[in-house]
Amino acid sequence: MLAWLARGRELGGDGLIWESGPVDEVLSYFGYVRRDEAARLVTELDRAVRGGRPSGLLKVLRDAAEECARAELDLVAFVG
């Protein structure tokens, strides 16, 4: 799910927009996690950092995903 945020996600699907190659070959794009996936993202991030010290970015992503799950909103990232 983090790949969808960082590499873009096809609208209505699960394919990645940018899979490989220099970033400058790709136009700006959106990545997103749907509202029905946000709670699972929180669970997976919690499991991934259990017992460790997560980076600030992972904490922010986790909190954003938790808020989206609570508010029933999609989590969207603009890369460009």
C-alpha cells in the first residue's frame, strides 16, 4: 500500500504508475489508498515497526492513515 502512495496507483485499480526508470521520465501523478484500506495500512505499519524506532515519516503516514480510516476518507499523495 505504501508503494501506491509513493509510486502512484492506477485509478480504479491496483497497478503502479511508476515502476522503474528515472523519475524524470514520469509525469506528476497521484498515489492513494482507499478509505476501506486505510485501517489495514495502520495495522501493517504498526506491525512493521513493532519493537523498533520508526522514522518520523512512517509515524506521519501511520497517523494520516489512522485519521482517514476514522473519518472514512481516502489517503492521497501527490508526486510531482
